[in-house]
Amino acid sequence: MQKNSVAVIGAGKWGQALHFALGQKQKCYITSRTKRDINNFVDLNTALSCEYLIIAIPAQQIRQWLDEHFEFKGQKILVASKGIEASTGKFLNEIYEEFIPSENLGFISGPSFAAEVIKGLPCALVLNSLNKQIFIEFEKLFPDFIKTYYSDDVIGAEICGAYKNVLAIASGICEGMNLGNNARVSLISRGLVEMQRFGSHFGAKMETFIGLSGAGDLFLTASSELSRNFRVGLGLANNKTLDEILEELGEVAEGVKTSYAINSLNKKHKIYTPIANEVYSILEGKNPKDSLKDLLKD
Ligand SMILES: NC(=O)c1ccc[n+]([C@@H]2O[C@H](COP(=O)([O-])OP(=O)(O)OC[C@H]3O[C@@H](n4cnc5c(N)ncnc54)[C@H](O)[C@@H]3O)[C@@H](O)[C@H]2O)c1
Ligand SMILES: O=P(O)(O)OC[C@H](O)CO
């Protein structure tokens, strides 16, 4: 393993933004499935030999990627994805822990549009790990324009990062239906309560929901067309099919598959999640106007 070396795995929007950010203080490698014309682009084996890895591949692809490509050699890993595995209902920390010891794992959360990070605009992020040493080591790698906070609430961060994407779809639907600011903010506020109810069932801490990982990322994602998930919602309200929306988007919108995962988890654990239920139903073909009626009377 190359001591003190850093690599980003996955050269999508977020991988490239993190590569830019981490490249401010030290050399930062990047790799992806297909070769890209990016500074310090390396093959996968070179990246995997780095001491510090930041993995930014879509949530639904993580298990297969770890299974087929990853070899644990003591690397310290920061997970940059946000989502829940639809086929199993597992949170990303649960998947990673099947392959890597938890003391080597950290998880990024908080409001962070890649499009702004790649311009060097300021933001604040949370690095979540059960091992504070992971935070101490990764914190030093981040540039001055990103303020990092520590939390040990890994499950809380994972749930917030995943759930807010589903709520952003709901908010985009609300916006696309021209329901007004009162409706959108009511939806976001009740979404925060719903996300906290869901998360506390799995042991997440209350403080996580009112901080950057929870309210912070939810307010950002559910109120801006920069969000891919919000744009999925706009498309659904405008009667586009999901296939059309995803094709136009050309990037991952994690909230779609995550809403399937939440639908299974809330049935299994009997958690009351009316907004996520309606997003799931709309993705399955329900008319958003019927969802609105049901949400107002539920
Ligand atoms: N874009 C953002 O603003 C942002 C911010 C925070 C977190 N995230 C999260 O980061 C993750 C990645 O998002 P993104 O914006 O980079 O998405 P993206 O659609 O821009 O890129 C996804 C990348 O993953 C790669 N990929 C897809 N399948 C793969 C596989 N099987 N093996 C290896 N690589 C594969 C693709 O080639 C692509 O480079 C998502 O979970 C997202 O929620 C994104
Ligand atoms: O564009 P989205 O909806 O995937 O959101 C990106 C980030 O998660 C915002 O923090």
C-alpha cells in the first residue's frame, strides 16, 4: 500500500468534485470503469493501492463492485454515495461492513451539490465513523473551502442521506404541480419528521436529523433544481414516464431505488411513512393528484 496516497473511485459528478476538492492539498488520483481525460487518472489497481480511498459509485452498484473489484489491504475508506440497496433493504454501512472492518470506514454526509464543490464554493460536511481516527486522518485531506465535522452516528447519516432523496422527489412533484410555497415547505417539514421517525427506529440519533446530515441536506435537495431527485419529481408531475425522466437526466437519481427499499423496510418494520409511500406509489403509476388528496386526509 502506498502510504499517504489518496484516490477517488468513480468519476461521475460527485467523484470528480471530490477529486477536485481533495486535489487542493495533495495529489489525488481518480479512476473509473472507462478511461477519462482527467488529471491523475489511474487504473483501478493503482487506485486500490492508495492508503485513503473515497468511493463515489451509485448505491445499487456497490455490492457487485466490492465483490468483483475490491481487495482489502488495510485502506481507509470514505463512502460518498447516498442510498439504500433496493434488493436487500441494507444501508450502505451494512454492505461495506460485509467487506471492510468498520474501524476503517467513514461516510460523508451533508448538503453538497457536486456542481458547487467543483467550483470551490464553500460548504460544510460531516465525516461519520465509528472510529474517530478515520475522521482525524481524512479531515486533513479536505481543502480550506470545506469545513468538516465529526459524528459517530453512522446509521443516522446513512438514513438521512438516503431518505432526503425520496423527499426531494416528493418536493419536485409538489413544485411541478404548482401547489405553492406553503405546500412545499409543509411537505419538507413533515418529511423531516417522517425521516426522523424512520431513522430512530434503526437507532439514529435525534441530533443528526436537525444538523447538516438531516435538515441541512434535506433543505438543499428538496428546494433546488440542481438536485437530480427534485428534477425526477418535476418530471413525474409533468406526466413524463420514469424511463423518459431517467434518460433525460443521464445521471443517477438515488431516490428512485431508495423509495423501493424504504417501501419494503417500512412494511417489514411497520413504520408510518406517508410521504415515502406516496412517492413509491407515484413511481408505480399512481396519479400525483390522488396522492395529494390522500396525503391531505391521511
Ligand atoms: N452529484 C452530487 O451532487 C452528489 C453529492 C453527494 C452525494 N452524491 C452521491 O454520490 C453517488 C454518485 O453520484 P454522482 O453524482 O457521481 O452520479 P453520476 O451519475 O454523475 O455518476 C455515477 C458514476 O458511477 C459510475 N458507475 C456506475 N456503475 C458503476 C459500476 N458498476 N462500477 C463502477 N462505477 C460505476 C459511473 O460510470 C459514473 O461515473 C450517488 O450515490 C449520489 O447520491 C452525489
Ligand atoms: O442531485 P441529487 O438529488 O442526487 O443530490 C445531490 C446531493 O446529495 C446533495 O447533497
